[in-house]
Amino acid sequence: MTKRSLIAALALAGVAASGATIASCPAGPQVQQEYVVRAGYVEPHTPGSGVAGVEMPATTMVQKILGPTPDLNRVSYLRTHLPKPSGAPPRAILILVPGFISGAGPFMPFARQLVARANGTLEVWAIDRRPNQLEDARATHYAAERFAVGDVGGVLDALQMLFPDVDAPGADPFPGAGDVDVDGDGVLDPPFALPDALGGASPWLKLGQNDMRFGAYWGIDTYVRDWKLLVDEARSVVGPTGLVLFGGHSMGTSWATVFAGYDFDPSSGVDAAYNRIDGLLLLEGGGAGAGAATKPTLAQYQQTIASLAATDGPDIFLASFSGADLAALGASSGIAGLDGLNRPGQPALLQRTSIAKTFPLSILFGAPMATETIAGAFLDDDTSPVSALAGSFGFSDDGPNALVPAGVFPGAGEFYLLTDDLDPQTIRKWKNFDDPTLPSCPPNAPEVSPGCALRNNGPRPLPTDPPVQWGDEKEVSDIRDALGIFAARADFIEWYFVSGRVNLDFQFGRDSSALGDESLLAVTQTANVNVPILGIGGSNGLTPSERSYASYFGAVATPLADEEVFIAEGYAHLDVLTAADNVTVPPIVAWVNRLLQRKLLAGF
């Protein structure tokens, strides 16, 4: 083939022959996002498996959510794509795993921009893990329906379903000190109920630990076999000359790298996952580490699984996060998102409920706030105590801000606490990321109210220095996008993060050979992984330098030339997904282009 005909072939395939990025097109309505639920790996203990004598029955609570005969061997993902008039398939599909207690939702802005810039050459499939299907989202659906017809009272009903009125102990008449009256009618209303899947009516169906004992078998092996099905499906779409890329964000990079090193053949053969993919994308996470210093023996491992599966055994899922009820956080975020989108600048309806009055949210949300401010106080890198959930969404400076030192909450860094205004009729408002009046330091002093949204974290570390945050902080993420993520079908917060089995499995890190039983866990191929890897970090995030990726790079067989890192100056942890004009998108698309060219050239 001549050079001219090769360039023409590359052009027809949608790839720039020069190695430059694919021609950009703005994100717009032509980019489509849809939620897909399909059959997953058949884990035999899971309700719906049909394996006699092994399948564990669904509890009545689960049946009320999903019906009398639920099949929980399902895998879900948010598909972002740009349909082509010709109907041609994409040339590349990127499959992404969310981080700790997260879901597919935060990938929404990132995926839209990535697909738009690639002009349809690339699709993104963002995964929601299995527990997503167990979330009782009736209240959020009802709130969306009521908002659509302008019925705010109906939304208060939805909140009454999740967090009903509370008559606090004491002699005060209702409503009195410490009471919660969601709709403000002066009456202690019963929990609001909606039709459930068994034909009755019920308030919010919040699972207990015994409702998910089958989760003892939802470990790394089950999850990666779910995702193998997606990888194989993606390969059937793009064909042998297309790309199937795998990756994740935050803890999702540990999942992604464990997937790459997995052996799907538990017998004497090897079916390594990395042979099924063409590259790894690590977003604000350095991949799986070496695991615990002392790893469980096979007997200890099996005993732990048996304990998790037993009624009243150890916790299957993470019940609370930093003192807050995790399922309640997930449930409340959906209605908060709808409230903020439909009633911008108005007093947050969520502040009428018990969850906002319960520690630790009672501390964060002590001042009267607009819903945008609640979202910002929970998510922004300046006001959130949890750096793993933080992005740069703006600031609130229309009232006093107290700088709280690091360590007040377990694992918390320094953060601003939005305190009460002197005027009780005033609610705290939120300045969005693009407001030109966002305060900076200097001229402000960080420790003097109102503090600052923008500051300098010092010079960039040398490649040999330990990772440290650096550079000028930037405000890049739109609070309205955050509210849209909250209200989406895809998870922002995974209500039932299966921590028991997952924590057990991750004690082995990137090599489970010490367990000695590949039918249970087979992370045995990490040292042989030899696919291209791109690490994307934020200088104000959790992977602020090239060194953040050194441990995983040193554990695999990928050539040095195929180990790349891009650090976005000023970006916090979530910003690599939520930034409105995301600077990480062009280098990712350029990387995809180079891999496409390489694969096409290899075929000529």
C-alpha cells in the first residue's frame, strides 16, 4: 500500500494521519446518553441465578423493590455516544469504573466532552456496580414527576417518604424544639408511601445488612466477570482493528488495574484480561497497590466469606461514611439535584428534613442555604472535608466562613465551614465556577473570613520528589452540572457499597497468588500487563505528579514509551470528570488517536 492510500484509509477510519487530535466539535444535544442494563455474570448464590441448592432467596424487602422473582445478575452502564448518519460503529470504546462509593454519574460531563471532541469515533461506557439495582429510587422519580407539573408540595411528599417528620423526645407540643416538620403544616405526618413492586404501598425501602447476604459473593471475581462481558461486547462492536480501552477514576483505577491483571481461566491455563483490551486510562488514581502487609490465608479467606454470608454476620455493605448514613446520602442527593435545578437560588427543601439536622451534615449545613450551596458545601474542594469527593465548583462568600483545621473529621483536610448570617431571613448563596468575583489569596488571607476559592499551592515538584499538591488552583466545574449528576439515573453515590467482600479481596492488591485458589480470586497476571497506560491527575487532587503512578508502572511489563502522564494544573479530584471545559480531554483523545493509528498500521 502506498503512503497516499494509507493516509486515505486512516482518514476513512476517522483517524488523523498526522497524529493530531480528531477535529473538535462542541458538546451539544447530538451527543446522547442512555442507561443500559443487561445480563451479567451468573454468580450462583445471587437471587435469580437458578442454581438449585446454592441460590440465596431474595428477602421481602428486596422483592418490594424489584418484584417477587428478581434477577440480580445484572450489569449496568451509562452509554455516551454520537450516532453517525451512516450508522457506522465507533472505532473505540472506553469502559470506565467509578471510585469509592461512587457511580457512573460523575462521568457524565467528561464523557460528553470526550465523545464530542472525538466526533463519534469514541464511545464511553461508565459502569454502575451491581448494588445500584437495589436502590429504592421511587421518591426521586415521584419528585421529578411533581416538579414537571410545578408541584413543590409533591416534592415535600417525596422528602416525607425518605425522611419523615420527627417528634423529638420531650414535653413540647409538635412542632417544638428539636422536632422536624417537613411540610411545615404543624401536624406530625406519617411517612409518605408509594406503590411498590409487590402491589402494596410502602415508605422508603432501605435495605438492612441481612437483605444483602448474597453480597458475600460479590467480590472482585464477580465484578470483573461482569466487566469482561462488557469488554467482549465492546470488541464485537469495534472489531479487531478497533480499540477497547479500560479505566477508572480514583479507587476505580484500582479496580481497572486489577481487571487488567486478572486470569479468567481458573484451571492450569491463562486467559489474561489485558489481552482483551488495548489500553488503560487511570484518572486521578495510581492503580492497585501491593495490598496488605499480611494477607489472609485460604482458610481465613473462606471463613470470612462464610461469616459474611451468615445471618447477622459482619456488615456486607458500608453503612456510613464519615458519620453520615450512606444510603440516606444517596437518596437525598437525587431530590437535592432536582430541587436545585428547578428552584435555583431558593431555600433548600432538604434542610427541612432530619438528615440535614443530623451530625455531621448538621455541621456542614448549619446555615440556611440555597440547594446549590448545599451541593457546593458538600462537593467543593474549599468547603468539603472529604478530598476524595471534592471538585472546584465555586464558592460562597455572602456570609462568614470559618476555616476548620485538618483532622476534625476522620480523614478530613482543612475546609471552610459556612456559618449563620446575622440576618435570619438571608440564605447563603453560591457563586458558580465562572463568577469573576470569586475571592482569591492574595489579596485575601486564607484564615480570615470569607477566605478564598483560589490560592497557590507552591511550585511543581520534581519528578523525583514525593507527590504533593502544587500550582494555582482553578475553579473549573459547574455546580449546575453537579445538580444534574445528582438527579440522574446513574449513581452519584453508591448507596450500598459492598465493602465486606471487596475489602477482603483488596488485601491482596495487584497479586492474589498468595491465596492459592484461582477459582476464588485470580489477580495473577499484573506483572505481564503490557498495554499502553495513560495517567491523568490534578495538581490539586490525589495524584498530583508523575510519581503518583510510579508504583503501578513499576509493577507491569508496559514499555516506558507507553507509560504516559498528564497533570492538569489547578484541578481537584473530581475536576478531571466534571470540569466544564476539561483540559484533560484533548490529551486523552490524542492518546486514543495514536493507539488507533498504531493498530491500523500494524494491519498493513
